[in-house]
Amino acid sequence: MEEWLDRDRVETQLPASAISFHLLTYDPDTGQYCANGEPFTGVSVIRRADGRLQSVVHYVDGYSHGVSVAWSPGGQPQVYNEMEFGVCHGWHLKWSEAGSIVEEFRCHEGRPIRS
């Protein structure tokens, strides 16, 4: 997980095929994100006005699948999710503006795992 929290490191490892999230369309009937009318498999990014990464989301067959992460303008992590076909499956973390963790739990098939 640590490697995904470092925005600059993620930036250097983005695949050349990553596309802007704004090029995707959402199909409410299927719950999938599509590119050119087809369910998207790959990586989408949102960039701030200064060009820095704001978020990265991985998709398989139109569903968020794998790591999704967003950063503050200063580069601190804001949200980290591990997803499996559109539902939380793994870690979910959220940080305050001050940088402290305000939510932290694991999910299994979309449901929080109770300790």
C-alpha cells in the first residue's frame, strides 16, 4: 500500500495508456465506466490545473478494480481504496486535511470486516 501513497512515485509508474477520467462515460444501467462505448479496462487519472495528479483509478471491464487513490493539492494522500469489480474489497483509508487518518477499515465484498 505504501507505494500508492507517494504521488510522485505513482506519477513515474503510470502506464502510457492511462487516460483522463473525463474521457470515460458512466452507464447507469450496468454500473460500468466506458471508453468509446465499451467497458473500460485500464487506468484513469484526474489532474489538477497545475498538471499534478489528483487521482488514479484502475478498472477491469468497466468496474473499479484494484487500487484507487486521491491526493490533496500538496501531495498528501486523501483517500485510498482497494476495489474488486466496483466494491470495496481490501483496505479503505481516508485522511483529514491535517494528514491524520480519520477512517481505516478492511472490507470483504463491500462489507466492513469487524475485528
